[in-house]
Amino acid sequence: MNFKGKNILVSGAGGIGVGAGVCQALDQFGARLFLNEKELSKAEAATGRYQNAVAVSADVSDFEAVEAMFNQILQDYGPLDGLVNNAGVGLTKLAHEADLADFQRLYSVNIQGVWQMSRAFARQVLKAGKTGNILNISSVHSFATSKRYALYCSVKNAVNGLTKGMAVELGHQGIRVN
């Protein structure tokens, strides 16, 4: 696989989990990585792990911040070729014991953020007349869950549904969504 010359944005890329593994693979194949974190310092700290990485900051649940980040990347580096929606928060509370703040944080990051990032990416790619790929990170909890994961399970099911729907909507326009 050759990703040389490809611009790929990975949200939640500053940690050491799934996002880091995705970045390592993409880096190995020559992609220019845009490492997104809510806190720029976290993204900046991660850039040293990769050969061609740029730190970008935006809270994926903040509509205006996401739009500004995409506009800045476009202005400085050109259109993106790929998006990995990896940013997410967890919640391990019984559904009836969670409060509204828990629910809103979980849903604003884990599904609203995926939609906002995917929306901005698709618009940028279509406007540029290019093709592209969106990869949404879900969870095994969307298929088989356990106690204290009902809300987390529900939001990851929403990610699966959004992924399937956007795949149908964007596939014929050259944007693959998995």
C-alpha cells in the first residue's frame, strides 16, 4: 500500500491506543498525518512519533472548531484524502444512574463529533472533485455489551448506523465509508 502524497486526518490521535496504531500504519505507508486532539499540546507531543505529522486542534463536538480546522488544513495543505474518526469518550455507568451531563458528553463526542467531522470531510472532498475514505471507529460493545455499558453501546450503535447510511449516500460519489 502506498499513501505517499495522501493527507489523512485522524481524530483522537494523540494517545497510545487505537488512534496511535492507525497512525503508525498510515505513517509506515507514507501518509501525511494530521493529528487531531482537543488540546493542541497533546497533538504536538504525538507528532514526534511519525515521519510526516502535523498537529491540529479542535474539539470534535464543537461545530465551529471542526469547520475552522478543516478550513485551515485546506488552506495550508490542500484537500484531505482520508479521515479516521477515532476520537471518543467512554462511560461505564448504569444507564439509570447516568446524569444528563454524562449522556450529553458521550453523545456530543462519540456521534455528533463523528457526524461533524464526516460532514466537513465529505464537503471538502466533493468540492475538490476528489475521492476519499472515511473510517469510523466503533466498538465490540455495539454487538455484545455488558453491565454499565448500555449508553456506550447505544452510541456506538449510532456510529454503526451513521457509517452504513453515509456509505450508501457517499459511495456513488467516490467517498468510501467504513
